[in-house]
Amino acid sequence: MESLIEKCIYQYLEEATARSLGFSREEVKRLVEEGRLKINRTPDPKMGDYGIALHILLKNTPRDQWARMGEQLLEELERLGFKQECRILEAKFVNGYLNVTIDYSSIISNLLKEFLEDGFKKTLSSYGGGRTIVVEHTSANPVHPLHIGSGRNSIIGDTFSKLSKKLGFNVVTRFYVNDLGRQVAVLAYGVSKLRKNNITPPGDVKIDHWYGMVYASVNIIMMIRKLSNELRSIEEEVYSKLKLYVESNRERLKSTPLLSAHLESFISIKPLVHNSFKKLAEFSRGLRRLKSVEKDPATKSSAGEVWNLVAPILEKFRETYKEYISYVKAGSYLNSVNPEVYNTLSREISSYEEAEEEIKSLMWKAEHRDPEALGLIHQVSRDVLSGFMETLKNYGVFFDGFDFESSDEIVNMSQDIVEKILATGYANMVDGAVELDLNKAAQQVEFVRNLFAPDNPGRFIVRRSDGTTLYVTRDIAYSIIKFSKYNAEKVYNVIAIEQDRAQKQLRAALKILGFDKEAENLVHFAYEMVQLKNMRMSGRRGIYYTMDEFLVEMTRALVEKQVSQSQRKGVADDSATGSSYTRELAVANARALLLSVEPGKVLFFDPEKIGEFEHGVTIAYSFARLQSILRKQWGFEPLESLEEVKRRLSQEITAHGISEPATVEEKKLIEWLNAFSQTLIIAYEEMKPNRLLEYAHNLALDLNRFYEKCSVIGEKDLRVKNLRLLLVLASFIALSELMEILGIPRLRRL
């Protein structure tokens, strides 16, 4: 991660070389990105603090002209205000190198104002200026426990919310409960069947985990019923074709006894076997073998003919059978976990079609305010939600409130929105359903056209033929409510990147309906999924790595490491005493891991290597060590008596002064601290809270190097000691602020 000074030098170098040496900014930028034009620390402070080898820019210039080119570059940098903006004391061109000396004196003066006089707080709070933003995050469907994918959403959204508050915004955090969609209806349907058989959630299982098992069981059983019907249909088609083929080719088949026997075997056994899917799979493999490896030409040819006759159907069977088996295996696992639930649902769900009709009926009744249907859906949703909140509380994630999709306000407004869409001229009636045609709208509305360019916006249904609205319709209503209810300047929706098109359609609909402010200030905060090694998560199959498991495993990994370290040192393990802070360190590591990759990139995670990630512990360790130094110096707890610590240091500096940095370790810390406020602002503007973790982790690592090389308490030169105490105190303040944003517990000791 580059320091603010390094970024500044690169920025001005791009501009100056373009103006003085004839290179384009894009070309210089490319060389920087490729690492061929790079800033490095000089080997000797006499040469300056940083050096940039410009030989790649000068390679086609005669050596005797380098000095002149260097002077031109320096003059251009001077004209651009390079020294003032980048805090450069001196810049020299020597033998193809641009060497710069940093004006650390001015940076130290700034750090005194920023951290001893709270200047950074004024800078940060003035950025947001009290303006209101809404951050909606997590909003997972309340049908199973939070898994690590939705957990990434939670940590990104929570961190971004905390960052925004630190920047002076009035932040409202919301959780949108999707309780009118099909998924909740599926769960509610399953729960109703279990209630009929007097089966309710047990007290010894976390409630969202139990509901997740019910939800998966219903889906699995329904899919087994559905796929079983499809397989029977395919099987009948194959059987009919083969039977007709055999009857039409009896004479020819006499010359190919192997093929004849293979066909007759399947045709004769099919009516006798209750579930002949496996037999059809065996027949398919046998036929493929006959057409491929059989030595007899006649058999091989006829087998190929039969294969061509049924190949497309067999391929469809193969894919369907593969899916069917995957559901059977998933069902077998759930049956082993809770046979009472699974077997009861299996008895109750006699056919896919009947179950689907009941689920649709439940959705219709709920949207049309049927008390019984709404009551069931509300209870199920709130039960699962209580499990969510228990999980998120452990991670330090809280919300200002919850908004239910099934609320009268959203449902009524959704119906009004459909009527308004019908009046726009961009609506179509399709088999009784209302469709919004964005392709047509894009021809007349520039905002819509630009939003999707170069793609076509497409069309989407806003009301089904049965009169029920869709998620997107209710989302339009909810978006309007978020802006109007809180007088929000911006609304951030932390939603998976795969919803990019749906979010654009939402904004397009708002624009068409005349909600210009809402359309232009609704921000899709997109994030990528978490990919687990050796696991493909599926809520419908009950396969997921939950946030509850994640924290338990992270805690276990830390305990194992502590025990191992104690054994190596030959000291008694004190796990009982350290259990509370071990849990907090696990939270620190877990949150940091989910934040470690920028939101727009996939996070790859191997649960088997969970103990290898220690960003949270590294930051917490440095923070504890900073407190230890300040505690030893003045005898105060820094977290409780920060103002007194600042006052004491100010007195020392007034009395004895402060030196300039003499070591690389001191200079690095000064540069990190100089970039503190700007790092927070950039992280907000780019919607990359991972930058804060990266900054905090790098600061912690450089603090560790600083401790190794530089004495603080024992330093005899009072001016040097004051500089180092300033770096310790400023780092403590910076890390304290960052840890609050990142949700990393601020432990006093480790």
C-alpha cells in the first residue's frame, strides 16, 4: 500500500514528464502500474528519502543530454507546485535518478495539530457535515442461518456505516426483511405441515438453524418429486422409442445378438421395476460401450443407429438424473440429522404440483392481507430474524431498524406504483401480467439509455396475472420510502454484484416514475461472493458454512495456537483466563478476513486454513503494545485518560522540543499518520472499506518494526523521545479510530 506522499509524487511525475519529456500521462501511468517506474527508499539518507530511477524514460536520449532533461523535469515539477503539495523539501536529478527529500518538519507540525489538537476530527466530521445517508445491508432472506456469503455483506455494510458516521454523516442503517417472497412462503408452508403434526422448534437448537433445515427439507422433497416425474416422462419416451425400434427391426437385430439382448433386457424389465431410473442409466452406459468399443461392425453400426435415435433424450436424462441424485443425497443427510422433520414433510408433500399451488396460495393470501397467512409468515420470519440478530450481535453488528416487505405501507405503495407504471406509456399487458418495457423507455429517456449502455435495458414483470406484485415492485416502493422517511441525500444498497442489472432496473423505474433524486442517488454498493474450497453453498440443499460456525472455528484456531505457544515456551496454559479476549480476537480476525479483499472481488476462503489469517490479531497486538508504552510513561489508561495523556505530551514538547526523524522506521510512521484522514475519505468515496483494514494492518506491521529498532521510554535524548512518543500516541489514536470503524475490539492488554 502506497503512502500518501508516494501517491502524490507519482501523480505529479506523470504530469511533469508528459509536459517536459514528451511522454503521455497514460504511458507513464502504465509504467508505474507495471512496476517499471517505481519509487524506492534511498540506500543513504544523504541522497534523499526517496529515489525514482528514470532510466526507462531516458533510454532513447543521449547520455550527455540527461542533465538538461532532468533540469526541465525539475522546473516543470516546481511550476506544478510539486514541493508544496507533496511536502518535498528538496528534489534533485542525479545520473538518471530523481531524488527527493521529504519535509518531515512540516508533517510533524501537522501531526501535532491533527492528533494533539483533534484536527483530524474536524476534517472528518466536516466531510459529511450532518447530511443523512441510509445504508441498507445484510437483508438476507429469513429462511436459514446467515452463511459466510451474507456475512460478508454484513461486515462490509457495517464497516461502511461506521466509516460514514466517522466522516460526519447522519447514518441510518436498515435491514430489509424479504418476507413476501417465495422463499419465506416455502418455509412457512413447511412449518404449517409440521405444526399439523405437532412438531415445533426444539429448545436445544439455534432457531435459525432449525428453520434452515425445514426450508432445505421442503425444497429437497419438492425437487425429488419434480425430478422424479421428469425422469419418468423421459424414461417413457426412451422406452416407447426403443420398443418401436425393436418391433420394426427384429430381423436385423438377429444378426446383432449383443445389441438385441441389451435392448430386450431394458424393455422387458422396465415395467417390472418400480424405480427403473438406475436401469436406464445402466442401459445408457451399455449402449455407449457397444457403439464405441464393440469389435463386430454390424453391432457397432446398429448400436450407433440406436444411439442417434435416443441420444438427445438420454443426455437430458443424464443431466436430470445427476440433479435428482444430488437432491436424494442431500435429503438422506437431512434425514439422518432430523428424521422426524424430514420424514413428516416427506409424508405431507405428496406431489410437487400440489405443494407449489399451496405455496402460491400462501403468497397470494399474504399480499392480500389474509390474517392467518400473514401471521404464519410473520412468526416464521421473526423467529429466523432473532437467530440472525444473535449471530450478528457476536460480530458487533447492529441496525437502527427493520423494514418488512409485508408491511401495509410497502404493499399498498407497490400496487399504486403498478398503476403509475401503467400510466407511463412504457407498460405492456402480457397474459394478464403487467410488464415494464425499459427498451421502449430507453428510446426517450437518456438516463435509462445511459444506465444500461451498450446493453438493452430489457423488460420485467411488475405484477403477476394473479394480482400479486414482485420483489422488484416492492423494492421500488421501499426505495422511495427510504429517501422520503429519512430525508436521505443518498441511499446505499449493499447487495451482491449479481444483482447489478436488477439494481439498474430499479433506478430506471424510479426515473420513469419521476423520482429523479431517488434514481440518481440510489447507490448499488456491489460486492462479490465468498467461494469456499471444496464446498458449493446452497440454501435449498441445506449446504452452507454459517457465520456461527465461522466464529467457533476462528476461536478454536486461536485457542489451539495459544496452547501450542504455551507448550513451546514451557509455561502453563491459561486458556480459562484468556477465553474472553480469545473470543474478541476471533471476532477481530473474522471481521478482518471478510473485509480483506475489496468488495468487487471474489473472496476465496479455505476453512481448513482459518488459523493462518491473523490481521485482526496483528492490529490488536500493536494497539495493546501502544497502550503499554503510554501507560508506562504517564501511568494513565490511554483509553480512559486520552486527554490527560495528550496534555502531558504537549507539555513535554513545549518544554524540550521535538526532533526530526532520523530512522526509516520513524519516517514510515510519520508518512502513515500523515495519510490517516485522507485514507478514510478515499475509502468512503471508492466504497472500499478494505482500504481501512489494509492501512491499519500496514501501520501495525510498521509499528512492530519501530518497536524493534527504536527505544521510546528509555531514550535519553528528550527531543527524540518526544518525537517517538508523538508517533506512539498518534498511532494509538489512529488505530483506535480505525478499530472502532472496523469493529475490532479495543483490548487493553493481550
